[in-house]
Amino acid sequence: MDNDADAESDVCARCAKTSGTCCTLTPGQEEYCFPLSASERAGMESAGANAAHFFLQPNTDPFVDNLCRLFPGETGTIRELFPSGGAHDRLAISPEGVCMLLGQQGCFLPRAARPLYCRLFPFWIRTGRELYFEMDRCQAQKESGGGGAGLLLRMRMTSAGVRTMYHELRKAWGLPEQA
Ligand code: SF4
Ligand code: SF4
């Protein structure tokens, strides 16, 4: 099955009702939230997001260090893209740690207009290899018993689609193309 970028995965809707989704974080961890590029913000705004859904986050050392862990071997590029003293857009998060775009049925935005990191989660590519971030409350991981083909199926993704979206994210965030 091909990625269907506009199709909502029903497992994420179930997750919104039962598990709290990946759209929440522990209060105090907001600075670690992934960055939003100008193109991602524009896409979100054209789908109904407004200024209240964004927050201008300073490029703190913990944020940059975390990004460097996500992109091993690319520390120099990351530090150029997110220089000390600068700032980047991220999602606005409630005092309880919930993304302001999350509703009872899941994200208010259509899937195609969501941040690329949200669309890719829980998958990632590190040093050329597909992996997934383990999360206890991820309904898709609970139902698939972990990763592999079962997780891809529940997320309506394919390995090729994960790579395509990862490269789209790199491009949006300003990272150079990889072979
Ligand atoms: S933008 Fe949507 S998918 Fe992304 S964290 Fe917020 S509610 Fe979740
Ligand atoms: S990716 Fe996992 S944690 Fe995130 S909403 Fe979907 S099922 Fe829940």
C-alpha cells in the first residue's frame, strides 16, 4: 500500500480517545519540541491554524543538542541552522503539555497540512536506517506489538514513504539532500 498522505490513520483517532497520543509532552519539556519551517507554518495556516497555535522558541542549548542527536554527524549544519541567540517556530503547547491543535478526535488539521515531524512519527531515519521511536502510549505500537510491518500497516505507511517524508522534512528544515 502506498502512503496516503491525506488519509487519517484510524489508529491515531483511537489513540486520541484512549492514550493521549504523541501530541502531548511533559510540562517543562516544551523547548525540545521539533522546529517548524516557514513552509510548514504556511501550510498549517492555510488549513486554519492561527498565530495562537505557534510559539517562537529560542534556540536553547538543550534543543540544539537534541537535534544533533536526531541528525548524527550533522552537528555543524544543525548549529548553523539554529544558531545560539536565534529562535525558531514550534507548536504552541498548553500548560498541561497538550498541543493547541489537538481535539477530542485528534488533530484539527487535515493530515496533509500537519507538520512533517507529526506525519512521520513514530518513524525516523538515522544513519540511513529506518527506525521508530518507542512510546508506551502509542496505540499503533500497542496494536502491532512493536515496530516492523505491523506498525507501518497501522500507520498507513510504507518504508519507501517513510524515506520520502523524511527527505521532505530535511528539505523543509534546510538540511542538505542525502544520497
Ligand atoms: S500539529 Fe496536530 S499532529 Fe502535530 S502535535 Fe499538534 S495535534 Fe498532534
Ligand atoms: S502515532 Fe502513535 S502515539 Fe501518535 S497518535 Fe498515532 S497511535 Fe497515537
